[in-house]
Amino acid sequence: MSLSDQELKELKIDHELDGIGEVCPHTLNIALDGLKKASSGEIVVEVTDHSIATKTIPAAVKMNKLAEHLGTVKESGNYTIFLRKL
């Protein structure tokens, strides 16, 4: 499922993670740690400035059946990756 940028911004965020200044694999580890703390159905977002994380995080959570990638919003050089824990 992919939502529009506006729809993503209107979601109730349960956990917001700061990945600014971090690079892979640390950005992925931040997301995985955040998902461990979340309950099923909760929305977890990671804000990062590392563009590669926009590919690695969605792929890893899908492959490991941890979360659904709802979409990514790019603003002001940062990326907000929206995940819903399965």
C-alpha cells in the first residue's frame, strides 16, 4: 500500500525515530529497534538524510515480514519513511 504524501503526513505517528546524520547499516538498525518497541498496527517513522535508507529499510522490513512500508516523504533534504508494524 502506498499513500500520497498528504495522507502520510496526516497519519497518527506512534514512534518517531531520528536517523539524521547516520548511514547504513545504522539507519536500518534504528528502524529495526523502533519496530521491536512498537505493537502490531502502530505507525513507526524514521527521519533520515541518507537516501539509500529509503531503499534498504523498506526492503528489509518486507523481506523479514516485520512491517508494511506505507511510503516515503522527501522534504528539505530529509526523508521520512513510514512503516506500519505487522
